[in-house]
Amino acid sequence: MRLRHKPWAREKIENYPQYVIPNPEQFRGNWSALFENNQPIHIEVGTGKGRFVTEMAKANPDINYIGIELQESVIVAALDRLIEAELPNVKLMNTNGEDLQKFFARADVERVYLNFSDPWPKNRHEKRRLTHESFLSLYEKILIKHGEIHFKTDNRGLFEYSLVSFSKYGLRLKYVSLDLHNSDFEGNIMTEYEEKFSSKGHPIYRCEVKY
Ligand SMILES: C[S@@+](CC[C@H](N)C(=O)[O-])C[C@H]1O[C@@H](n2cnc3c(N)ncnc32)[C@H](O)[C@@H]1O
């Protein structure tokens, strides 16, 4: 993602602790204290500008959503969405997905969403792909038993790589589509990247896998 530096972003994030969780490690193993209920938690790693988590939270009030985004200058756009939507069941974390275990204990999370993750096409960057086996192992450590990953992308190379990575890890494939927008899948919520790439005619690949 090309970034415009926003020097004011940090201050804005700090001004909205009710939306961007300031010390997420304090809720490790006890997320019900933050959401004030025992609803399942679904996280999106690399949430970008936050349309997906916000719209999912609106559509599914019985699920708690957390959007995780590394870049301050991107997460502020997601923050604007949350301020406007005023939903009790969606929060943001301005952290690196590599650190998930600091914030979530085993079985804290029911589902991981990966949407249009950076493809890192060079072989030497393979470990940065969010579907690399090191990330699959990390997700396993925070997911419930038989937790799921739902993944979509327009990047065919990343999709092929990820299917192999899931399979080598022993995950079970529940659903796959090579053209999501022309499939029978219902209730799709478009992300910002999905809208951009599908409007250029790219097919969208989607799968659901289960541990
Ligand atoms: C290509 S964008 C997709 C954004 C959004 N999911 C969408 O579909 O519109 C990928 C996003 O993932 C974020 N990201 C990449 N690696 C990350 C990581 N390790 N932890 C948290 N966010 C990450 C990037 O900063 C970027 O905003």
C-alpha cells in the first residue's frame, strides 16, 4: 500500500482509546472484559481502512471484531469509520500481526480473516506472507480448536501459494472459489482493495480453511 505520511495520526489514535485499544496485552485471555460480553472474537490481520470489519460488525452484532493494522497512517481511516458507525462490537489494534500471541491467549479467537494481504512475491520475502507456515502456527496458538481462516485476494500467485501452505500445514479446506463475485457465496462484504481490483476486472479468489 502506498502511504502518505500523516504526522497527526498518532495523536488522533491516542484520542480514541475506545476504538483503538491502547494496551491490548492487558486483555490477553480476558477479552470479555473489554467487550463486556462473551461473544466470539473474529480478527482481521491487515485491516487497512477498515470497511470489512465495520460492515461485518454491523451485519453480525453477535460477533466481536478486531481489525489489526500495522500502519498508523492507514488505521486512522478505519478509525474514522468506527467513529461514524458507533458500534459496540468492533475495535482496532495498531500492532503487527507477528505479535498476536502477546495479545491473545489460546482459544481467545474463533476466526482469522486475511483480506488482500500483501503478496510479497519475491521468494526471499516468503516469510512475510501472512499465510506462511510461521503465521499458520501463530494463528493456531490463539484460535479455538477447529478455528478457521477465511482468506481472499485478487493475487493468483499468493492464492496458489496459500492453498499449498494450508495443505502442508494440515488444514482442511471447507470452501474455495476462483471467482467469488460470480459464485453462489452469499453475504460477501467487499474490502477497499476488493472494490479496487474487481472494478479492474480481476477475479477474486476466496477460501475457508479449518484447523
Ligand atoms: C493490501 S492492504 C489490504 C487492506 C484491506 N484488508 C483491504 O482488503 O482493503 C494490506 C494491509 O495489511 C497491512 N499489514 C501488512 N502486514 C501486516 C502485519 N504483519 N500486521 C498488521 N498489518 C499488516 C498493511 O499495512 C496494509 O494496510
